[in-house]
Amino acid sequence: MTHTRYAFIKAQWHADIVDQALLGFTQLIPAEQVDVFDVPGAFEMPLMAQDLAKTGRYTAIACAAFVVDGGIYRHDFVAQSVVDGLMRVGLDTGVPVLSVSLTPHQYQETDHHNAIYQAHFVDKGREAAQAALMLAKSRQTLAVVA
């Protein structure tokens, strides 16, 4: 009997924060059922999600990134492009793609802010796992009815 598999893509920018989402995700979905993929940044996540979705191996794909204002570019444009790309992958492939991509209005690289966002990413990872499990169950029910 094969187990249901999930993919988890995580951007390496602010990995100390982003990696916490995987921790939360695997609190609900066993790590043995999760294939983890690292990408350089948020912008690379949609293409990786598309490649993974096309394999047909995954029940759902979760993607985590932390897009902050670096003062050089409009981070909100990057974040919007990423979320739009992830949504398009899900719609085009039929594989749910869940976003744990956060763009805070206020972030400073301090121990205090890092601790807040690390804890928040654990929660968001757990929420993504709940969504993945709920979607899997609903889609399975739909397949049985059809």
C-alpha cells in the first residue's frame, strides 16, 4: 500500500524563519510522507511547484517563503507574482498548491521580530497541512461520488 505524498518547497531567503513552516507542516503530516525541496527564493517556487505537480506523485504541494522589503525593490510585487503563479499552477495541473508565503508590513532583522515570525511560520505550516489534509479528503470523496 502506498502512502499519500506531499511536496514542500521552501525558499532559502530567511531560511531560519521559513524552515519553521516545515516544522509545523510535519506536526500533522508525517515527515516520511513529505518530500522537501529548497529553492533560492520565493520567485522560483511556482516553476518548481509546476514541475512537481506534473509528476503526478503529490496529493498537494506546500510552498513557503518570507518576502520582505529590502529597500531596493518592491517586495509586494514579488509576493503578488509568486502567489499568482502558485495559484495558476494549481488550477492548470489540478494539484492543490498551498501558499505559506508571507509578506509582512513591518519587519526588522532583530531577535524579537525573528522570534515572532519563526513562531508564526510554525502556525502557518500547520495550517497548510490542515488544508492539504482537508483537500485530500474532499477530493477523495468527490472521486468516490463521481
